[in-house]
Amino acid sequence: MINRLVKPFRNWITRTPSMLLTNVLLTHRCTQNCLQCTIPQQKTENEFMPFADFQIVLERLIKQGTLGITLSGGEPMLHPEIEKFVDYAHKRGFLRLHILTTLYYPESFFIKLLGILEKYPFSMSCSFDGFGETADHLRGGKDVAAIVEGNMRKLTSHLQSKGIKRRLGINIVCNALNVNQIPEIIKLVEELGWRANLDIYRWLSNNQNECDELKHKDMAAIEELVKLAVASKAVWTPAWLMNGYTDYLRGNFKKICPYLSMPSLGSKFFINPDGEVEVCSGSPVGNILQQTPPEIFASEVWKAKLEQFRQCKGCWNTCYTMSAGAFRYKYLKDILKALKMAK
């Protein structure tokens, strides 16, 4: 474990990405077809990541300094060997283990998730963006909110009955269609004792479609929502980040890019089922099954990507901005909140 912690420090000295918290996409298949998401349309030769490839990916991440991984997709629970993947990740001793799921699937998949959370110290989060027809429209399904909320309640009750504590949360993406429903979502999270991450719709990343009907038009509504979210103990997104949402949407913000300002501690990476390594936007920077991370970060492709980061106007969201920005601000409470959120 000491060696695990030394590696990020070494990378901090050399300004090399540690891939500290990395998303591993086990599949692009999903149970939903969200308006804003491009992942279900991203098809590769390997529909599901093979276990042997997963082993290679994790071993190379460990050598690079990765301390935490998120198993995601698409829908990771669709992977036929998900429990085998979870067990292997657990045994490799990561400090943070997380499953990002939809909670929108048949009972058999939900029972499998319960078994995983009972046995392994994984945290879990899902997306919850609205109720009724709004949720169905945003998430491309039928009775989405009712099914997901029902599973949230069953999951909470089951773990409590077993005396098992797990970090459970939802990700809320605020857009023009759901902004008036988010206060009710926050009340639900508070009731269940979960936590929430509040982000805003944007279309600058690889995994998001540009959709006009989702674009924000009412800045006053966002400002009121931010006040409510900052006051809620269930919302763990740092206040400084949420307070900057309207400035970002108006184009009046100071760029904070973790890939440039804090590459070791802040850079965010996504590994696809075929091993392709992606960042916030643009084409892949390499393939971790064919290259080691040091080879990727020494490549001309990575050097070109850094130049793209320098030319980029910047973004303002929890996936990228928060990790670097939290250390730039002098508000201790918000910094601690951001660190807790990453656990």
C-alpha cells in the first residue's frame, strides 16, 4: 500500500498522469438510451470486455499509480462475468471501488447487484434526472423513475436489514427539461440517506450528444437551484463548483483544466471495452492493451492531446473541473467535501 501511494507522488514530481481514478467501461450495451449519451451507439469488436483483458488493464493501472476504479458502461450489470470482475478488482487492493449502474433492469440483475454489494466493499451510484414522462424522455425507457426509485428503496432497506453500510449516491444532470424537478429529487435523496452529485448539461465531452432541448435557457432557475443544493447536506458537489454553473454557461469563467494544472492528481481517464483510452473529448490517446501507460504518455498522440487541452476553452463539471479546482480554492469545507465525494 505504501508503494501504491508513492507512485502518485512520483508522478506528481514528473507531472505525469497517475490515472488516479479511472473508469473502466465493461460494455457499451445499456438498458437505457439517454438523450445526452452516446455510449450505446459506440460499438467495438468486443461487446463485453474479456476477463483476460480486464486483468491486463488493472495490472497496468496499478503500476501507473491508480488508486480507485469505477466499473461502468453502458450498463456493467449486463456483463455476464460481472461478479468475476468485481472479485478480481477487490483482490487487487484498490482504495476506491465503485459501480456506476442504471438500476433500471429486470429483478435478476438487481438481485445480482445486491449480492455484490453485500459481499464486496464497493460504493454505488446511478443516474436520476426526473420523474414521470420527463424521466422516460430523458432516459429513453418506460417507467424509468418508478423502477429506479423502487430499486433505490429496496436497496436501502435490504442493506439496512443486513447492517451493511455502503456509500450510495445518484448523479443528477440538470438540464432545461428537468430543472424544476430537481428539488424533489434532492428531497428523495435526503429521505433515503443517500448522497447526490449535481452537474449541468453540457455537450463538450466524448460521451454526450448535443441536444438543443436540453440546453439551459433560464439562468435564474439554475441560480435558485444552486442555492437549494448548497444548503442540502445530501448534495456533496462543492459549493464553489455549483456557484460557477451560470458563469460557465454565460462564458464568464476561469478555465481550470486538470490535465494541464494537476495531471497526476486530477486527470480523468476512461478505458473502453477494447482497451482504447479516452479523456474528456476527442479521439483516443492510446490503447492500454497494446501500450503501457508510460508509452501512451510519451507518445506524439499524447503530446498533441496536451496541445488540444491548451487550446480548449475549458469546461465546468464534476468529472473534470472539480478534481483540480478543489485544491485551488481556499474553502476548507468545500475541499473536504470534494475529497469525501471521491471516496
